[in-house]
Amino acid sequence: MKLGIAQLNPTVGDIAGNTAQLLAAAREAQAAGAALLLTPEMSICGYPAEDLVLRADFCAACAAALQQIAQDAPPELALIVGYPERSDQGLFNAVALVRGGKVESVYRKHHLPNHSVFDEQRVFDSDDRPCVFTCDGIRFGLNICGDIWEPGPAARALDAGAEWLLVPNASPFHLNKEHQRYAVARSRIVEAGLPIVYANMVGGQDELVFDGASFAMNAAGEVVAQCPAWQAGLFYFDIAGESCSGPQHQLQDEDAAVYAALVLAVRDYSAKNNFRGAHLGLSGGIDSALTLAIAVDALGADKVHAVMMPSDYTAGISVEDSRDMVQRLGVRYSEIPIKPVFDAFLAQLAGEFAGRAADTTEENLQARTRGTLLMALSNKFGTLVLTTGNKSEMATGYATLYGDMAGGFAVLKDVAKTRVFRLANYRNGLSSIIPQRIIDRPPSAELRPDQTDQDSLPPYDVLDAILAAYVERDLSAHDIVAQGFDAAVVRKVIRLVDLAEYKRRQAPPGPRITPRGFGKDRRYPITSKYRPEGDLP
């Protein structure tokens, strides 16, 4: 039999648009000779719909869409679609088998993930009943996403007579996620012995980005079919007994995958929220250069407007390199010096500041001047302001509230500075669009004479390693020092991270590409007296 996998890119809440996608995919799959089409988790409403599913009217609209799909889909095709099911028994993350003009059966998710970016237990109830159906003589069991991450549901499907396990997913990307999925699938094969078809969503949704990369794994734990990452579309597997054949795409290496994730996240956030394009501040530094490259790859050069806002401290080469890069890319470019606005602020504040020496206040005021100008352009032209700060800066508070943090989408929010350099070199390997001098220069905020980032922060290779240990792996200060890091540096970094929590709460959303991103994922109190570095020697 021919099994279709629909790697769809739904939009949360666009029930009519998602339904149209599902019906178009069903017709295409039927025309291609597929007997069964598997679509992602929550494919009718998009994922995660968060508290929308608590609305009775929202669930009613999804139920009506399900009935429309049952009525309009090709009757000879078996179609699996996901939706929030509200019934007398509760509210469930469910998938329906649609066939012959009706909803033939429904499977409700057993294991509701309640960790990292997931909080399904907050909104859904769970069930423990299997669902097995026959298509072209093969008995298929259903699990939904998190069900295969825990023992139990796969074995129940086996006990109910399943010969294959179908798993619709909305599994967000992070580094090494594809290999984690393989490992989890193999653990279920050890448990139940069932070959698995894993179908995943594609697209950006706020801070999450879904990579697709659907696959089939035989009962020996071998990947026998692999769909591409980052590509929406229909893909077909041929199943005969316990054997399966299908597309054989190679998954990307880390830097290529991260770059693709960031491009898709920007494209979808902009399009799904109806922005007309993007503005960003171009500084002549590597962060804004990489952000500009991603924006152009995501939206097209005609939709991106780069703005250089030089001050008295902006180096001449920063302006030269910015002009060079925008010429290479062909984007609209403006130069708006901030000195007149900055001087006006200082003049208005002169009486209040009398007798006080200049300090970071004046540095931050420059950044806030730039943020105000960018937000004015956003308001006037209906564009999205892309902020350019990276994860290392967000972690340590090396960013200005209402300044360089002002904007709508933080493209590099989960990208450490060391990876920023890797991504810049990766993108230049495709075509040389970032001037090499931008990559080679010591990073600087250029808010005072002869400033470099390392005046205030440890070297980035040291900083990022400590941040990965503390932020992403929750290691203690003593454990980090035991890895060979200087205790005073560890103490300083942890202190900076903890003090900057109030800034991060006010930062725009940005795509998550690590297992522990700021925002939806890592949730720490702003007000806290706990000091994990306090007892270091």
C-alpha cells in the first residue's frame, strides 16, 4: 500500500486555512494512489494552540472543520487529522480517522508532556485507550507525539492488534532533536516490536520552529525512509508487510539546520502576523550582519530595510562595512545619524544630571534613541523590527531595555555568540554576503571610545561554555568550576545571568534552537534571593 505523509505548515487559529490545506493534501494524496494519509498533531487548529483550546467556541469550530473534512475528503482515502476534542469526558489532544465520508474513530493522547516548552497537562485530559484500524489489509495503531516518549501506549497498540504504529507529531526543533527522535522510536520498538511511521509538522509558531524530517523505522530500528527537514509537502512510503521504502533525504549538519530554523522562523512569524516586511538596525557588527542575512533569505531583499544609525563613537569601518553588505544584498538602506536626537535628550536631562559624571546611562540612551527610531519606522510602514542581540548578551544583560532590545522578533535570542560566528561563516560558504572584516573584527557596542565586548565580558568561548552549563544544563556553580573554569569568572557570569532576568521578561520572542531557550522554555523568578554562586571560594 502507499502511505502519504503530509508535512504541513498550519497556522494556529486559522481553522479555515488549515482545513483547506488538509483537504488539498487529501485530494493530492488520493490522486497519487495513496490509501492512507497521515497529517501532523493538531493539524486542524495548529500547535500549540495554548489557552485557545479552553474556549468552547474554538473547539466547536474545530469540530465543525472535522465534519467538513469528513464530508469533503475523498471517501476512499483513510485520513488522520489532529484536533482538540471537547466531550463529556473532558478536553483531549486527539486525532480522528476520517474515511467514507464520516469520522470512523478517535484516538486521544495518553501522555501529556509537561516540561520545557510543553504544558499540555494544564489544558488537556489524558486517556489510555488504544485505537487500531485496518487499511489495505494492514492493521495500524495510533500514538500521538509524546506517547512514544514514554512506555505504555505503543504496547497497548500492539495488544490491540496493531502491526504498524503511526505517530502524528508537532515536535519542535532544537539541536540534535532528530537523533533524539530516532532513539525514542527505537526504545518503543524494543518495547512493542512495531515498525513506526513518524509524521512531523513544519513551520514557525512564535518561539517554536518545527522541522518536519518525518521518517519510517522498521522493526529492527533501522531508518528506512527519511523525509527532508524544513520542507512542507507530501511524501510517500510504500509499505508491504513489515517492510517499507520511501524517500532517502540526508539530514543537515548543525549549522545548516540552525540557519534553516532561523530563516523559517522569521519567514513564518512575519507572514503569519501580516507584517509588510522588516526593519533592522545595522551596526557594522556580526550580530546585525547575520540577522540581515537571515532576514533577506527569509523575506527577500525587497522586503528588508536596513538602517545604520551612527553616533560619534561609530567607527568609520562600521559604516563602510554596512554599506558594502547592503550593496551585496540589494536591500534598501538608510543612514540616520543619532547625534541630533541624542544631544536633545542630553539637553533636556542636563538639569537632572547636573553634578553627575557620564556613565552607562549615556551609553544606554544612545541605544534607546536607535530603538525609538526603528519603532517609528515600524509604525509608519507596518514592518516588523528584528532585534539583533544574541543569547550570550541576553543571558548576561549585555543589552539595553527599550534600546537594542526594542522590536518584535529577536532572531538570535537563542544563538550563542560563538555560534553566531559559525553561522556567519556557514552563510558565507553559500555565497559571500557578509564582509570578512565584520567577522574578523573584535565585537563592540560602540557606545564609548575604543569599546569592545571583552571590556565587560569574559572571552566568548569561555562565556558561552559557562552559560551552556548554567542555563541549558542547570549545573551548579561548583560543578562548573570543577570543569576547570575560574571561580571568579563563574561567579561573575552567574550573577549577571540572575540579575538580567527582569530584562529577559521584557524581551521580544525569538526562535528556540537549543534544548533550553529563554522565554517559553527556561522560567526563573525575577524576584529571588537565591544566589547559586554565593559559596564559591
